[in-house]
Amino acid sequence: MGAPRPAEPLSEDLSRLAALHGVATSYQPSPDRTVAASATAVTLALAALDVDAATPDAVRTALTAREHALGERLLPPTVVGWGTGTPGALAALPEATRLSIRTEQGETRASAEHLPPGVHAVTATAPDGRTAHAHLIVAPPRLPAPPTRSRGLLVQLYSLLSRRSWGMGDLADLGELAGWAGRTLGAGFVQVNPLHAAVPGPPTDPSPYRPSSRRFPDPVHLRVEDVPEFAHVEDRGRVDALLERAGELREAVLGKGALIDRDAVWEAKREALELAHQVPLGPGREAAYADFLAGQGQALRDHATWYALAEVHGPDWHRWPAPLRDPGSPETARARRELADRVDFHSRLVWLTDAQLTAAQRAAREAGMPVGIVHDLAVGVHPAGADAWAQQDHFAAGMSVGAPPDAFNARGQDWGLPPWRPDRLADSGYAPFRALLRALFRYAGALRIDHVMGLFRLWWVPEGHPPTEGTYVRYDAEAMLAVLVLEASRAGAMVIGEDLGTVEPGVREALRARGVYGTSVLWFERDWEGDRRPLPPDAWRADCLATATTHDLPPTAARLSGEHVELRDSLGLLTRPLEEERAEAAADVREWRELLARLGLLDAASGEEAEIRAVHRYLLRTPARMIGVWLPDGVGDRRPQNLPGTWDQYPNWRLPIADAAGRPVTLEELTGSPRLRALLDVLRE
């Protein structure tokens, strides 16, 4: 399953059919190399789009039907307009075509000029009698640049334990960190990991990037004591026992060096929240909860129903009784009624978590942060989870998202996430994407989009095949960007795209044109098309978030010392001899040290702490509009939060922030750390 098999040649008809449905027939792992996709990969991708290409006759039939449909249609299912001018697709209609536009605001217009931002319904009637109905997305031309340059912190929330959290960091800890950083450091933002709802365990998948739902948050992040009803639970004996259990979970991590046990934390919190659920809401809170339920509508009912059904039938809806696999079936409606109390419980948890997320953003803004909390949007969802069940018509059956083979991974990658179908998104006016973004922007000052290249295309891997036998499927990037810009502008929020790694030509330029920031990590910023040496600071792009590292990379102390190579060697992850890897890592760091010294940021006698400060002074020399500090770098942590290529060999997503000796550090100790203060003082210089 390592190297890809030679691809069987594609017929001309199959290639044309694939192109008309956005399915790629080749890809470029590097600018000078093109690899053909296999006929199997192309055929299976088309099948996931309900296009039969299994035989030459089927290909010809499908090709004829597609060409005829495209030739006859007046409009695509979704049309995009930027600003106040007439969208190109409408301007290209036959002369004398009549338009009727029902705006999102409820007006009816006969012209597409000067439409307000929104998603409108357009009907076009041509002189020959043909009629088309389409969604019309009108978005501002670009997101505005933030008024000031901002510096901030990056942290995985679960790793940030305070003396009040229940064994993992929570939303009250996030509010405390933001309040402290904003007021004492002048920080502009705090970026966190995805806080999406997880597939329930045990064991729960600890990765925040494979959630059950991206639209709704995970109540494991709740601060239980901040739920008003918890204070009124009558059984104080059980409350005291739960608080004692919370202390034990906290002490196990902070005092005894145990890993974060998400399942144990959730077991304790769930019991506490079920007690609080038995306490009647006061009239004002009852009215607020009713408003929330009405605002979230069917999406929340489906989400809560999935969790209620998962308690009875297990967390993989594919294994439920057949009628329950359909969220709209009469049997599912009956089960929802029978499980009404559990559906209400899970709906209430979403409401409570939404309130604490909103409170964290409010704390950040009240502390003077111009951005506040930067939330993270994962690239997809778990195939067995709530979103995949509730929105299954929008997902491509039998497909998984991944990455093709490249210079860093000859086997490619399969992330186990079902992709959205681009045709169904377009037919719905991108309704699932709009709803997802609107939900996240409720409490985000900015949104980081993981693998932002997925707005343009995704690598589809057919079920049962290795990732080497996948192919790219293209999305309508203009429509995806229009929805993103529309929803972000409505929320007054920024967007940051994670665009690291191989990026197809034109993607960064398209993002920049719409005001979407990129991500630049120091160790990757080299002149790859020239001498391959580190880029001088003035050669960096301005519209980006610049950092020294990320959650998937070694902390800066480990990078400087070379410990990350030893860690990968101990886990059998190296693809070359150890000495070769050591030498390359040392040469990489040496070149950066030399550049820092030439810029006057580092002297020969500098130690580790001074070197880390020099790295961040260098970031400040770049024109980057956002500078981020990986919070564990402030206390000398050596361990990456996630080590790609590992599963149970390394404790991914379960490590608390620790100092250079590996001792867990609390939020209270962090904010009092002289080493962290010295690093953050660099940002205030």
C-alpha cells in the first residue's frame, strides 16, 4: 500500500465527464511533476456524485446528459455577486431576460443592481420561455483589515488547567486567560483549538479535529460551577462528592503527572449537569432558553436527538436500527418523543456552552482585545457523528478526505472525514456552510480555518482504497469565499486560513483578494524558489498570522535543541538514518541563528530563553499583521501537543502545559511566570 500503482489510462470521454463534474484526472505533487489519477479513483468519485461511469456506455450516456443540461440551463444553482454591481452570471443572460429577485430582507426586485448583502432567491425567465431558479449570494468585496497590528497567544484549551478546572481546561479558564492577557499585556487575541462537539466514548477520540459536530460546541468545556442551576441542586451530598472528584481529577494531572482523561472529566461533569438539569429554570432563563431553541431550529433538534439516540444505540449511527438512520423518518420522530427528556438535556447543554463561549469572548473584549477569541474550524466531521447523520444528503457516501502523496509523506493521508458534496452545497445555496459559519461567529472575534485549501478542492479517498488512489474534487471556491466573507462581515470578525504545506497556484492570491489572512510559521519561511535560505523579515507577507510553531510542530525549545528528532526516532517515525536527520535539523537551526545574529537579535552567549525571545523579536520585524506566541513556549515546554503519524504511540491531545522539566504548570503559575513575562514583554517592546 506504499507507492501508488501505475494509473490505468483514462478514456477521453471519462476525462471530459470528470472535468464537467469537477473531478480531477491528475495532480501535481510538485511544480515539475504531474501524476495521473486512476480510472478507479475518478469513477468512484463520480459515483459518489451519483454519476454512473462504470462502463464506457454509461460514461457516454452521462456525458451526453451533462453536456445537454449545461447547455440548456440559464443559471447555475448558486450565483455570486461581489459588492453592488450585477453578478457576472446574471449579466451574461440573454438580452430581454426578466429577473425577479426576492431578497433575504423580504423585498422583491427586478434588477440585480445595488442589492444588499445576503442570500437572495432569483428567478430568470428568458425570451424563449426557459426559466431558472437560483440562489444569489451577495457579499462585500473583501473583509476589512483590522485597524491595528495585534499580538496574541495560542493555546490548546484542554491543556490549560487552573486550580478550579475539573481535570482539563475549561471556558472559564479561557475567559481568565483572555482577561489577564488583554489587561496586563495588551494582547489582541487568544487562539484556541476547535471546541466542536465530540463523538461520545468511552473512549472518546481526543482529537479536536475529528468531531461529531462542527456546528455545535462540546459541553465538556463547561465550568460547571458557573451554571446557575448547579448552585440550587438540593442533594448537596452528591454535589460535594462531585466537587471532590473534580479535585482528584485536577490533582491527578497537576500533582501526579497523569494525562488528561477527557472521559473521566466528562463523566463527572455529565453527572453534575444532569443534577442541574433537574432544577427548574427561572422565568427569565426559561424565556432565553426558548428563544435559543427557536433560533437554532431543526438543526439543534437533530443534534440533540442524535446524542439521545447514541445513548441507547451507540455512537455510530450506521449501526442503529435501519429506520433510525434517517433523521426524517417517522420512527426517528417517535424516538425523539420517547426520549424527550434526554433530547432536552442535550439541547440545554448546547445552550449553556454557547453562553459560556459568549462570556469568554465578552471577557476578552472587555479586557481591551480588538479581536478576542480566535476559534478554530476543523476541516471535517467524524463519519459516525451527529453532523454526518443529520446532513447525510450533503456528504459524499463512501469517500474520505485526505491528502495525496508528496515529498513529506509518500503514502498520502486519509483523515477519515467524509467530504461535502459540491453539487448538493450549490443546490442548497450553501446552506450547511452558512449555518456552520453563523453558529461559530456567534462567539468568535476571528475564525481560523484548518486546511483552508479545502474551500477550493479536497482529496477524496474511496473507501477501502489507500490514499495514494484518491483524486481531487473541486468546489466552487468563489461561492465558498462569498459565504465566508458574508458571514464574517456580518459578525465583524476576521478570518485566518491555515495554508501551510502544498498550496495550488492562485489559492493564496484569491484568499488575499477577499481579505482572508494566511498562516506563516518561522521554520517554513525560506526562499524555496531561490537559495532556500531563511527569508529576511521584510520578505514576509503582511496579511498573515505569524508564529514560531503550532500544535502539530515541536515547541521552540525542542526545535532549538534538536529534541524533536530524538522523539521521532524513539517512536520509529524517521524515514532516514538518525544521524542524517540530526544533521539536517542542526543545519536548519544554525541558519536561523546566523540570521538572528546578523540582525542583532542574538549574541553568541545567548541561552535558550534568550533565543526564544530572539525568535519572537524576529517575528516582530516582519510586516505580519498578527503575531502569535505558542503559550507553552513561554515556560519551556518540550512536548508537541500532537505528533502527526502517531495514534496510541504518543499522548496526542492529552498533555497539560508543562515547564522545561515536564512539570505541569497551572494557569495561575503561568500568569506569574517570570520566564513567560519576559517573553511576552518582547511583544510589548
